[in-house]
Amino acid sequence: MWSIGLDVHDRYFAICILDEHGKTIKETKLHCGLKELIAHLKALPKPWSICYEVSCGYGHLLDLLAPLARKVVVAHAGQLRLIFKSKRKNDRVDARKLATLLFLDQVPAVHVPSINVRSWRNLISFRYRQVRRRTRVKNAIRTVLRTHGIEAPKGNRLWSGKGRGMLDQVVFPTPMAALQRDLLIDELDQVGRTVNRVEQELNHMGDAHPGVTLLQTIPGVGPRTAEAVVASIDDSRRFAKNKAIGNYFGLIPCQDQSANKNRLGHITQDGPAIVRALLTEAAWQGIRRSVHLKKYFERICHEDPMRKKIAVVATAHYLARVMLAMLRSGQAWRYERKGGKQQTEEAQAA
């Protein structure tokens, strides 16, 4: 079976084909679209497997290649850079390296979910970006008010019905400032409608998924965090053990260990940043709502204010392990004591 390395770009593709013995049969660059690429691969005489790096549209390309190839492998781009640290890099070389890794069966592969899960993830990311945009607009409105010495209610009171009425009636010293206020209010309303519409669809999808409902039994975990974790994990069976989830979400510290010296640095920040941020927010909420999570946080904090950030990230890592354990077992969050020993779902994640 032939091994094909494919370096994907918007308007062209670099291809390297190796035979059954690992010898190069063909290296070429196709200046074409996806339809022409698929037609070119269909014309190959022998069965083949193919490998390409994860990038925008990697799932759609997999859907097109899966019916044609014996095996399609999507490579983890970050781990490929760790394998091939070379000063000579171009599209032809990249395609050859991908083909070589595929031939040796050494490709660091990524999990590719179904199109429905990919769309779910994209909608979650879209909603998160819109919420951040709404926050920026609100801050811009407060900046306009503060620039002209106008006092505004603190917190969410400015965005209530009474606060919005006050905001509409503010008299600015120049028509330009009033225009800026009006345009920002229009943008705020538009973004608010977008967020509401997206959340309605996400709520509909979350209500139909038992995993989302299950994770919301954890104190401090709401529908947005639960759906983001479930969509990112997709299939809990693909993780060999619960501790692997920390590496997937980038919540473990960097490590430099040699002999008797072991240095731990900042977290790796691999994986989806949105899920990592939501897990951290859920950890803060869980510390306020759960005695067990509060004790876990305080045990790591050691009553040292300088360790609060470390402790909350560790709590978020702990929550991620708990969530994976719950999705594996199908059991809700529980906190019981039997025979003097603590029987909890989180014990499975430790």
C-alpha cells in the first residue's frame, strides 16, 4: 500500500507518494482546488493511505478522503514540530516528512470528531467570541462616559432597564460623542441578540445530551462549561486514564527534570483555550459552593495568597479529571461518607 504525505494550502497542495518499501514514487505540487485534488487521488492505481496536518477545514477534508483511502491520519501540527526541527523547511519537504511518518506508522494523530460535534464546537467558540465582543462594547461605552466626566452606575446596573434609560438620556457636550454612544448601544443590542440566539440553540443541543446534564451536577458548573467540556472530549474512551485529560486541556505544568532536580513551570496551555478558561471560572464558582472543592483549593494554597492562582488552576485540573470520570461511569457528582471513608466520584479521578 502506498503512503501519501499531503501538505495542504488554500490554493495548492504538495504531494509526496512512497511505495511499499518507502521509496519515493512521485513528488509534485498541484495548483488546484479540493475537487481537482480528489480527482487526482482517485486516479492512483494502487490502494493508499494519506496523512496531512491539522488545520482549518481538516474535518471536511477527512470526510472527502475517507471513502477513497484505506486510512486517513490527521497529524498534530505541534508534535510534528517537536519531531522535525529542521532549518530547511518547504512544502515539498513537509509532504515528504508526512509520508515518511505515515510509512513508519509514527504519526502523532489527532482525534477527528463527527461533523455534528465539529459544528457544536464551532458554535461554542462563536458564542464565546461574541460574549467577549459584548464586554468590549460595554467597556467602550463606559469609556465614553468617563471621558466626558459622566458618572455611571457600577456593575450590571448600567445595563438594566433603568440604567439603559439613563444612558439614552445622557446629554453629551458634542454631537460626535452622542453619535458614538448611539452607535455603541446599537452594536450592544445587536451582539446581545446574537448571543441569545446562539444560547437558545446551545441549550437545545445540551438538553438532548445526557453528558451535559450530568456534568451540571457539579457545584459551580453551568451549561456553558458542561457543553464545552463534553464537546471537546467527544468520546471519553479515547483517553487511556483520567489523568490524560489534564494534558489534553493544557492544565499540567511544564517540567524540566534531571537527576534529583525537578523544575515545574507554567502550564502548557495546549488544547482548547476556551475550555481552559471556562474550567477556571467553574473552579472559582465551585470553591464558593462546594466544601470539598474549597478544602482541595485550600490544601494547595497553604494559606499563601501568592499561591491562589496555582491553586485555582490545580482545582480546574481536578475538575477536568472528575468530569472525565463522571462521563466514563455515567454517575452524577456525589459526596458521601461510608464507614469513615469518603466515597466520591472525584476519588476515581485522583
